[in-house]
Amino acid sequence: MFESMRPPETPAAVPAIGALASFLDLLPALDTTELGEGALIDVLAGAEATKNALSALQARAAVALDTVVRTRHAAEGIPREKAGAGIHTQVALARSESPHMGHRLVGMAKAVVNEMPHTHHALATGRLSEWRATLLVKETACLSVEQRRQVDEQLLADPRVLEGVGTRALVARARKLAYAVSPSAVVDRARRAVNDRRVSLRPAPDTMSILSGLLPVAQGVSVLKALTGEADRLVGIGDGRTRGQIMADTLVERLTGQAMAAAVPVAIQLVMTDRALFHGEGEPAFLPGYGVIPAQVARDLIRRAGGLRAHGTRTADSRAPGSDAGGTDDLPAPQQLAWIRRLYTAPETGDLVAMDSRARIFPAGLARFIETRDQCCRSPWCDAPVRHHDHVLGWAAGGKTTAANSAGLCADCNYSKEASGWRTETVPGDRHTTVITTPTGHHYRSQAPPLPGDTS
Ligand SMILES: [Zn+2]
């Protein structure tokens, strides 16, 4: 879906870049079939140490990039609170990681390079993996720089301590040392963990889904108690459902404010082709926020809603942009228990229809269209949900409020996009395509994911 391109001005003559490039060219040609048992073990161990040492190089490069960008921002007179914007996204794009991971990688790099010399040494000499270094950074994150140095010294001044030590044992040692240098910091960290509370949804087999909540312990216990209490009450008066089913139903009812009889949430958006909806064809549908579902499950969902008021966008080119989808003839009369917004996809291209607006803010229909087309943040490697309906070419610069000039972004990626020296533009493609150009001139291409009906 994404690809990156090296700009022509990259100084390939810089020895470090040249060395890495020739090293990379060399590796696929290394023939392991000719090697004996001992040499193969040496290749395995040597490659592992090399990966670790390369991680240390990446950490140093990220720290240096951070300095260079902040210096440039200062020279450009960018206010202090905005200085450094987009650095983590540059690192993430270069490493084919999400910007969320980019944050962690830059934080880890700064800690290891600037504050944990022994950890850095173990990484750079291949004895410690990037993952284990990350865990050591995490375990000492609550400490002051001085305290962190102390733990680093006590833990790894003698690198032989790493020999044969499992990851869990290493983390336990670091945690014990951190607690010894500052018991209060570790306790405070537990209190701050509340800030990480969140809810997420991920697909499970058989068109089921797993809703998870990371909650402070008291709230987690009280949620469960409320659900088990309701299950006890209903089982007591002869409800035919199992306790698990009642708890699950109660969770949905209390969160959506809707009785389970309605079976379908207040407003979900189904994307499916006309062929799959009306002619029983098997092309899978797409449910934003979940992913691909079988066509029959999508049809069941519509029928179980007890009716349907289509409120969506047909994508066949013959229709006027933005016109309501029709064609509900074969479905029961609307009971309006639920609304399903169907966004048809054009059978030929799988594209959703183009819509536009004169307003600066994307109207609700167009916003839903963008969320459906893009499915998640359009930044390469970013899986975050769409939070911003962004003008690819900014409104102030004459960009229009159209589907073509839009991209769904998460808040973080939108912030990076606005940073100094960044540029995004739409380019022609089979599906909606944008190219991001970072301040270094590197290009990253982002294409909207395929939708039902798309054969490409
Ligand atoms: Zn993003």
C-alpha cells in the first residue's frame, strides 16, 4: 500500500550510507547451503549481534536527527512549544513503523544514547537486543537522569551479567535496582499509569470482535461487578440466556443505550457492492472499525435491523455525487430500529463516489465517506483511527473541500503534516493516492486501501 522513494539528492557518497548500502547488497548473496554446522551457528550468532549493533546505530542516528531538526527549527524562529514537531514521524517513516512507534523509538534512543552509556555499549557491541534495551528504558523511565545512570551502571557495568539471563529476569533486576534508588518514583509511576487507560476493538474469528478496556483496577472491578450483578438478577428470574450472554448483552445495551432486540448499533456503515447486497453474490463487505465480513453476514445484519433507511452514497458514476442510495425494495419496510449507512462501491473500480462541498469543514456525509475510504490514518504504517478529516492541500492555500483533496488522519499525523518543511499532495492512481514529502526530501506514497468490488 505504501512505498518510499529516496530523493535524488541523498548524498550516497557519505561513507556510512555507502557502507550500509553495500552491506545490504551483499547479504542476499551469502550462500548458507555450503556451510558446515559450526559456521552456520557462527552466522546465526554474528547476524544477531549485527542486528543489535545496527539498532544502536539507528538510536544514535535518531538522536542526531533530533538535534539537527531542533537546530533548524530554532533558526526558522519556530516557537519553542512547536520545535521538534514531526521528528518521530520522520524516524517512523524511515523505519517503516507507525508514528506511535516512532515516539517510542525516539524516546528510547535519547534515553539509551544520552543517559544509559552501559546499555548503549551492550547494544552497540551486539550483546543486548533493541527490545531488551527498550525494556530497560521503560523500567527506569520514572527515575531522574542521575538515578537512571546509577541503575545503568549497577546493572550493566560488567556486560558479562547479560550472559544467559532471560528477558524477564533482566527486567526484574532493573526493576529491583530502580526501586532501590528511588522507591517513591516507582510508586508514583503506578499512579501515573492511570493515564494509559483506553478502550480498543480487535477482530476475533467467526465475525466476532474483542472489546478491551485497560482500566484502573477499581473501575475494572466495578464494571465486571455491574455486569455479573445484572446476570445474577436475570438468571434468578428465569432468563433463558447464559450468564456470559447476559453480561455481553448488558454491556452493549448500557453502552449504546439500545435494547439488544435492535441487534445493530445505532449507526454502522457497511460497504458492499450492489451485486453482493441484491444478487446474493459472495464478495465480502467491509465494516469500518472492524474490517472484512462475509457478504451473508452483512445481509443478515441489514435484515436483523428490521428495516433500513439507506443514508449513504452510491458510487456508480451514473449517480449524482452525494445522492442517497436507493434500492431497498427487497428489504422489509423501515421500522427504524437502526440505521445502516450503506456506502456502495462501484463494481468496476471499487472506488467510492467523489463528493464535494463549498464549506471549509467537511460535512458529515463527506467525513463518513473519507473514514470509509481510508479506513484508518492515511500516514504510511499508521494504524490509528481517523480523527481528522484533513485537506491534503490546505484550505488557506486554496485547497478544496472535496473527496479528492481529503485524507483521514490521526491527530498525531496531522500535527506532523503541518510541521515545517513537510508537504503532501495527491497524485493520480488507481485508488486515491497521496505522496508525503518530508523536510529531507524523502517521499512516501500512501494509497487508500482496496474496498469490496476492487479487483486490483
Ligand atoms: Zn497516523
